[in-house]
Amino acid sequence: MTTQELIARDTAHLIHPLHNTQAHQSARIWVKGEGATLTDSDGTEFIDGLAGLWNVLAGHGRRELAEAARAQAETLAYVSGYTGSSNLPAIELAERLATLTYPSINRFFFTCGGGEATESSIKMSRAYWKLRGRGEKTKVISRIEGYHGVTMAAMSATGMSAYWPLFEPRVPGFIHIPSPYPYRYEAPAGQSQGVSAANELEQAILREGADTVAMFLAEPVQGAGGVIVPQDDYFPRIREICDKYEVLLVADEVITAFGRTGTMFALDHWGIEPDIVQFAKAVTSGYVPFGGIGVNDVIAAVLEADDRVWMHAYTYSAHPVGCAVALRNLQIIQDEDLATQCAVKGDRLLSALRATLGDHPHVGDIRGKGLMCAVELVADRSTKAGFPAADRVGARLLQETTRRGLFSRVKADTYVLAPPAVITEDQLDRTVEIVGDSIRTVLK
């Protein structure tokens, strides 16, 4: 059966994430993955430049993970994780995570993915303040260009407006502040850019009233927004502000956790701890849908001290197969030191991109942290002005890199890269070559 015949069958019955019928006519039908490569239905091999959707950290084709899923499914495929019921993989995974996450975080709630993790963080935060007799603290502050999922509350926290129009009105009580975005954030003269960007949070808390704000939700590195790496003084100031106004700091580490940025959890780069951390993606390297949140000991103690039921539940929370795969995947991450691999390979990728494209007249910024990198294209480097949307520069670049054997994504005119940690040096070099040649082709 030809690829076009497969696309016709697909179009007849499937609704896709970010569904658009016209765009799907040139879809790839993937049939195999191995290491850092994908193979489509025509037999063409591609470098997986985004590790699936930032998640296949350990690489494709890991038989250890398939075996972990098979063995657990044969033993105990499913049992409820509701209070009064548990299972051994869930217990063992929670214990393992307590040794890996921030020292103050030792209790975990499991979900099927990142969007559910965001919902769980929001509900945990509101419940925490209600249990403390401060039920008016309900608002969520997040950031422009932040991505936190697309269920209704998560979408309302997501600061990318393209996700909103078809689903308005959004959930009330969500406020967005500017991203620190070093390439574009404008701080007052003489002020630290990072501290000034962090102070946007303080100003928002004061506008809304500190007694109404429950939490601040932020990715340590903004992924889908274009791999925005904050200034080194940004998050330490954020922690100070959250402490001052009694606002929970929630780290959305769905993309950054488990080594992607070069450390197991990304706020370690800046020496602070969140009150809640949410994770998904790399916890199973995408082999089964799985995620969760971890809460600090203070929140856990408040939850334990009250007799009321935390009425939040998912059928597949603490799913035995998901927990078993997560456990095996975490062992791979530790045994193969994938965090260090991400740090080393990320440095190589970023340095090579800068060496290849740093002088290009339409490359405005090349940035990254660990094995997360981005190349932002602009019409004018001196003014940082972007291209007109009608020029479709990002879409054309994506088409060109795909044609040359690199599969990834763009955010407007920013090309993003986050390949599997197991990508080889030759594949990294080929990635840089493809991006460079494609930019020169699209922009002459």
C-alpha cells in the first residue's frame, strides 16, 4: 500500500492533535524507530530531531523497555490506584523518584501525561490553600510563550495564544506575565534583564492581590515557546518573590526533567527548589503515556493532616505497566548517564550551530541548554524584526530540513532541536549540516 493510500485511510477516520486537513496531505507515516532515527512508509530514514515530542530521551527501539512492559502486563496489567489500592511498581517508582528529585520533594501523584500533571498541580495548589484556611488563593500566574498542555485549565495556563481562539472562553483566574526571553526581553536601563523579568511576577502578584494568587507555573527552559533559556539570576529572584508573597512555585519539568538540560532536574542549574514539580515525557522515554507531580514535604503534611478527601482522580493513575516502564527507563538514564550525555552533546550541537550559522544575516539568535537548542531567524538582525507571516519562512525551513532527512518542528520562524540523548556525533554533525544548508536554501 502506498503512502498516499495510507494517508487516505488515515484522513477518513482519524482526528489528529493540531488537526488540519490540508497540512496532513503531506504527512509522513512512520513505521520504525531505532536510536535517534525514524523510518517512514517509503523506507526513507530521518534523524529524529525532536526525540518524538521532546520525550524519547533513551532513543527508539529499546528492547529493555518493551520487555519491562510485557513482563508487567503479564503479571498485573492494571489495578486501581485509588485510595485503598496500590501496586508494587507504583510504590517502587515513588521511592525511586524521591531519591532523584529535589530533596524537599518526596510524595508523588501519577498521571498519564503532562496536561494531566498541570491539572493536578493546579488542583493540588488550590486544595493546599483551602486546607490552610485561605480558600481565596486560587489564581494561577504563568508566562507568555509558556506551554503547559491543552486541557481547559492547562490551556488557560499556556501562554501561546494560537491555542485559545476555537475554545474560548478560557478558565478564569489565569494571568500571564512576559517571558524572560533574553533575546527579546527589554529591561529598564541599568537593570539586570533576569531580575527585571522576574520582577514582572511581583508586579502581577501586587496587581491581583497576594491573597488571591495560589501558584506561579513556569518551565525552567521554555520548550514549545522556542527553547527560551532564562538568565542565571532569573529563577533565584522568582524563588524570593514566591516566598515573600506566599505563592507556590510550580516547575513544569515535563520537557526538562530526567536529564534533558544536562542535570536530572533543571532548576538545579540555578540552585533552587520548587514547591511542586510536574513531569512526563522522558520519565518513560515515551514508550507508554505517563507523568505525574511531586509535592514538597510541607504540602504533603497539610494534605495528610486533614480528614477531607482530595477529590482528584484518574482511572490510570499509578498504572502498573506505566510505573514498570518508568522504573526501567530511569535505570537506563542512570546507568548510561544520559544527563551527562545531554550536557556534552548539547554543547557540541550548540557550538557547531554557532560556528556554522553565527554570521548568517538572517540568524538572529542561537541558544540552548543541554540537548535543547533553537535557531531563531529574523528579517533584520540589527532590529530583530521578524519576517512577515505571509513569507512562511519557518514552514519552508521545516519542509527543507525534512526533505534533507531531519524531522523536527518550528515555532514561527524558530527551528527547535532536542534529539534523543543517544544521538551519535555523526548524526549531530549531519543535523547541523542539514539546518545550515536548509537555511541558506530558504533565505538564499
